[in-house]
Amino acid sequence: ALSTHMMSQVFRDGNIYQQEYEQGKPLYPVKIVGKTDKHGTRQQFWPDGTIFTTTTFKWEIIARRMRELAYLNAGVKITLTDEHPDPETGKTRQEVFHAKEGLKEFVRYIDQGKDPLIADVIHLNTVRNGVPIEVAMTYNTSFNENIFSYVNNINTIEGGTHLTGFRRGLTSTLKKYADDNKLLEKCKVEISSDDFREGLTAVISVKVMEPQFEGQTKTKLGNNEVIGAV
């Protein structure tokens, strides 16, 4: 609906299936246009200048999102290419995003240049109550808390139930460890959850079958069952 023209092709069962659209309206029913040994989907679209004030794509914005997706999906290789020749060099631009260790590499990328408090990134990858959960976290010598949360690869910038569950789990685990080892006996102040998050850098990624988001922008997860799982 936001394109003057769009072509969708699906490579499946040895065939190329194709349909084209203009401003959201199909030009013809899905049809087979050829044979192939490929698998996958190809989308081509031309943004509608009557809707967007600018139709020029910004490399930095797309690259940031591709890098994010590579970190969130360990082992997946994403290639970003700009086929417009550079005015000065005449060369095209290409960047490949690939993270073998997924979120561990994401946390290292976020924390580069900071002084680490622990030797390596803590990494958890599990399924709880039917919810796949991946968490990577570390601590540095700063006093800032830096947490990024995702649901089904969507950046939930307002957090939600997965972030609530993570904060509760972190606080209760560290507090229990401190109590069991009598680390707080001589402490004259009450330790709060904020204290456990000083210098923390973490990325939380969950997969939810039927996510319920609060608000129109899909930036805050509302599924209550995710709290306990995380």
C-alpha cells in the first residue's frame, strides 16, 4: 500500500510464483513465471513519493537493523548491498552481518570501549513454559544500566513483561547469593534492585507464539505468562 510498484516472488517446489501490485492493488492473480532450484522469497518495491517526504534509503538505518537481526539470529548471514556507485570512487557498497555467538557478540559490541568487571559475557539460551528465551549479560565499571529487549526480533523499546521478569530474576538470584554467603550482614543500608543493575549491559530476546503488545507502536510486551518464564 506504500509503494507505487511492488513485485513479490516466491521460489518453491521448483517454481517461481509471482504477483505484482500498485499502491496495494494486485495487478493479476498469483501465477507461475518460471522454474527454479532456489528456495525463498524476493521482494522488490518502489516507495510512493506521494506518501513519503523522502524515498532515499539511508544506509546507516538499514545497516543498524541488519546488524541487530544478525545478532538476534545466531548463524544467519545477512548481506546488505547498495548498487549505486559512490560518486567519488565509483564503487558499490556491501557489508555482511554474521554472528556465530548471537547475543554474546551483541553485548560485546554494545560494551566495546568500556572497562569490564567480569571476564566473559554470561549467556543463557533455554525454553521455559514453552517460551524460548535467550539472555546475554555482563557488567562494566560504569554506573549505567543498559538493557535491550526483543520479542520475535521486534525491539521493545518500552520493555514489558519479559523485562520485568528479567529484573525480578536478577534481583532475587543475586540477593539470595548474597544472603546465603552472608555478604550483607555488615551492610548498613538496604540493597535495592537498582544496585544490582549498576554497570549492567544485557540483551533479552524471547519468542512468543501470540504476543500481546500494549499501545499502537508494538514497543511494550503485555503477555503475563512471560514474566515467570524469564
